[in-house]
Amino acid sequence: MDTTTFDAYLLQHRERLFEDYKDFLRQPSVAATGQGIVEMAALVARRFATLGASVQIIPTEGNAPPVVWAEIGEGDKTLLIYNHYDVQPAEPFNLWLSPPFEPTVRDGILFARGASDDKGELVTRIHAVEAWLATQGKLPFKIKWLVEGEEEIGSPHLHKWVEQHQDWLKADGCLWEFGGFDENGRFTLTMGVKGICYVQLRVKSVDHDLHSSLAPLAPNAAWRLIWALSTLKDAQENILIDGYKDYVREPSEAQMELLRRLPSEEDAIKQSWKIDSFLQGRTGLDALKQLYFTPTATLCGLTSGWQGLGTKTVLPAEATAKVDFRLVPDLTPDIVADLLRKHLDKHGFTDVEIVSYNGYRAEFCDVEAGIVKAAARAAHRIYNQEPVLVPNSPGSGPMWSLSSFIGGVPVVCAGISHADNRVHSPNENVPLQNYYDGMRYIGVLIEEFAAT
């Protein structure tokens, strides 16, 4: 690879490429509401077409957000790239320092919804491929690009799409949609994700909200739900769902060794979160094992009764709670839903309705895979540092569908994010230097992967 001409191209076309990035960010594409989804899929497809790729916009079941599929290059080796074009809702708008869909640069940092997750990662890779084709010639292998539009709501239709197109997805490695730098600015490579089971619990106690003076006689939905929730977890953070721990696979010795090598970020994280200690005083290897290899049960939100300004003496007729369970192998979403139903019934809460939303299985990939080694060598060349190898992310995504399910395609997560990127929150951002260096990184990664 001639890095001089590659870098010169990026510098010469910097303003145009950055405007392209901002065009992606100006287009809303909120999966939760459907806002701008069709338009965003078309924009992504048009951009792939400018590379000379073969592009298809493929509908998913039930007129859900389509998959944008692109293929470019040729050769015996194939790299699968997974991205998504949807973003999280931008609310609450009042907490944004600039409008979420009007990309704004302040002190060298770009602010907008999707700046990092995941439009920043997507355009970085598109721009790097453009620069390669313009300065190096043909790609040294085939790239297959899958860009979906429902990741932020749990990819409910992606697995079915994968089942229908398995023969398209054969690859020697997969570059995942996220990645970047840790709290201390070290470049990280991640080889897996936890799974997730997301549910809503709902209680209906009486026909309609009542005057609170009737509390001696009428069942209160809010209290009923709180009592049900209290059976799921105790004050020592132990998950009490019967049978939950029976499906937890312990990390391997190789995975534990990766944890032992991880540099400590405890002080930086505590300072960022403005806390004095982690839960239960966890620290060191114990804290890392809990974060990366232990399942969770998280109460994400509660809704019931009166929550407006002032007072309203009401006895709620209905109460709901959103709960997510982060999963490890072999704890699947279906198993969790079944255990939860049995647990609530056993404890006398047959009246608590469970509405299942979405779920992913956990996926832990091979740290010795060729794509991982290529990504590490590229990090040495661009960032002049030994990358931090993280066995898996405590977050979730549809990695199992694009790895183990299709034959064990090894996956690595490498991107341009940073620790304070505010993804899923107001003021999402990415440093412009990460974007500029990220394009160079992808160029070198192409060369390194071709050499594996």
C-alpha cells in the first residue's frame, strides 16, 4: 500500500468527504419511530453506488426497515462489514447544545445524533474504500457490506433476513459496527458482545384510576408491580430468578487471561460517573469479570399513576416496567423469557403480563483469528500503540447471527468512538481527529487483512 498517496487523497478531498459525513447526519433515521428510515436507506445505497459497488435495497418482513446490501471487489478472500443506518431517538431535545440533526463542530469535536453510532463508523469505512480505489487500484479481496436499519430497536427482522440469505454471507472475517478508544485514549479491539432479552412487565389492577382514598379496598397496580420486581433481585445485587444461573457459562482460561491483561480504568470511570466505588465494592479482576461475563437484570424504566407537576391523589389502575437482561452463553432470550414467566408464577404474580420485545444471543469470538491479528497490526501502524484486546462488549448486538449462526465467521470491533461519545444520549459526538485517523486505519486494515 502506498500510504503517501492514500493520505494525500484524504487530505485533498477532506472538505468534500466531511460534507458527505454531515449529509448522513442531517438525515434523521430513527428506527423507534420510522422517521427518515426509507430516505436514509436510499442515501446509503446511493453512496455505495458511487464506489462502483453492486447495491441492493432489500425489504424485510412486514415492511420493516430494509437492508442495504453492497458487494465490491473480487478475490479468494472476503471481508464482511456490518453497519446500521438507524439511530437512537434524539429526545430530550432541550439537553442538546445544538440541534441533533444539524451537525456542529465545537473545539474539534463533531456533535450530532449518529456522529458516532453508527453513521460515523459507516462513512469512515466508505471514505477509506473510496480513497483506496482512487489511489491503490482494485481492492485485494471482496467486501460484502450489510447495513441494516433496526439495530437501535434490537434488529427484530435481521435474523430472519440472515436465514434467507445465508449463502451470501460466507466470509473470512467480519468488521463490526463499533469500536474506538477507552477512557485513557487507548485503541481497543473487541471480539464479542453480550446477548439481551428486553421485556415490558405490565399490571392491570382495577378498571380505571381511582381516588386514592379508596386504597384500603382497591388493589394498587404500582405497588403490585413493585412487589413483583422485588422478587427478581435483592439488595446485594443477586439475581433471584429461579434457574437463571444454571445457564451461565464460565469464561475460559484464555478469556480470563485477557481480563488480567486489561489496563485499569477504574479511577477514570469513577470520576466520569461521579461515584466513589462500584457496586458491592467490586474492583480489579472481580469487577471486570462481572462486567464482561456475568448476566444482568436491569430495571430500565417505571411508569404508573400521576407524574406531572403538583399533586394528584390517584390510585393507579395500571403500571409498567421496562427490564433488560444482558446475557452470556448459554443463556438465550427464549430461556430467559421462560424462566421469568415461571418465576413470577411461582411467586404468586400470575397477573403480571410479560411483553417480549427483542433479543440477541451472546457471541464470543476467537481472539487469535486472522481478522483480529490484522486489526492489531493496523493499530500499530496508525496509532503507534499496542491495542487493548477486550474479550467482549458488555453491550449487545446481532453478532451471533453473523458469526456462529453462519458457520463461525470471526468478528472484530474497531472504530472511531471515544469514552465520552454520549451515544444514546444528548450531545452525541466524535473527535474529528478520530474520523481522519479512522479512514487511514481502515486503509491499512485492508492491506493487513489481505496479507493474513
